[in-house]
Amino acid sequence: VDKDDNDLTLGAVEFDLIDSSGKVVKHLVTDVNGIAEVKNINTGNYTLRETLTKKEYNLAIDQNVVINWNETMEYKVENEKKKGQIRIIKVDADYNEVKLEGVEFQIIDKNNNIIETIKTNSEAVTSRIPIGNYKIKEVSLGTNEEYVLNDEVKTVTVEEDKIKTIQFENEHKKGNLKIYKVDLDNNKLPVSDVEFEIIDKDGYKYTATSD
């Protein structure tokens, strides 16, 4: 069965049943219901070793098996899917060094199921999730009300034991500032070629020069 979902059975998985001397006494293959059976086997201690599983899974660890007289011994073997992680970095579109906190993302699998929701603390990292393709969707900006929600859905491929990094940018909401530069004694007389710096709360500068 699948380790994360025991209701999911795995067929065509192969095992060797090995006796205490190290000899393979039986080769087993699970059917469509994930079941493999061997009958009329000598009592004693054996090792059940998985030799082949589906490509998206890791091989299970060996199991010690005890065969008792006149009993059917049942053993459950779990396979864990190969897994990796996704890292999301959230930045200002104009100033990539500015990281945004509290932005929420949904991680969506190939069946359009939301498997995880994560929130940035300058960046966000998923738990270990099965390898494959996922869609990343930004769903909330949190307290970053001065930014525009990024509605681009990005796709990322998770690989085994790797952390795939993806960056989302947000446009800061913008407006315009008009400065009138005039003669102090005659406000109708414009003054040209005067340069201004407009500095925001984070210290970033914008410039303007009067015409």
C-alpha cells in the first residue's frame, strides 16, 4: 500500500522471500489489489525484500517474517512516494531585494486538489510532497494592501530530494505626483531644470525635473 494513503493498493510490486540461510525461496508479485500470496511454505524465520516497485515510489525496507504452523501470516508493506519541496520567494517587482511577508499560496496537484497552503515569511517552503507537477497560485496578500495580487498561476516540477525555488513578483500600487516649481515672488512664473528627489518610507528614491 501507499504509505500516506493505505487505501491505495499497489500492483505489480515484486518481492523475494529469503530464508535464514540467505536463499531466495519464492519470488512474489502483487496483483491489482496489491496482494501477493505464497502457500505451503516451511515454518521458520524469513526476510521479505522488495525488489521492484513503481517508479514514483521508494523501495520499502526489509521485513522480518515468521511463518507459523497451520496459520496464514499477513504482513503489510508500505511504499513512500519519492518526495521533494517547493520554495517560494515573494518580492517587490521593482525592488527584488524587498521581500514580502504574510502572502499566501496554494499548492495544487495534477487533479486540481489543493494539497497545501503556505504563507511567506520573506519566503515559504512546503512540506515534503510527492514528486510531479504542481500549480502555484497566489491567493492572499495578507497585510500588504499597497500591492496588487499576482494572478499568474505558475507550474513547477518537484524532483526527488530537491527544493525547487520559484519567485513571484508583486507590483506596488502606483499613482502620480505633480510638482509645480515657481518663482517665490511671482507664482505664475515657472522655474525649469530644478531637480527633486521623492523618497518613500523605505528610503527608495524617485527623481523629477521641472520643465
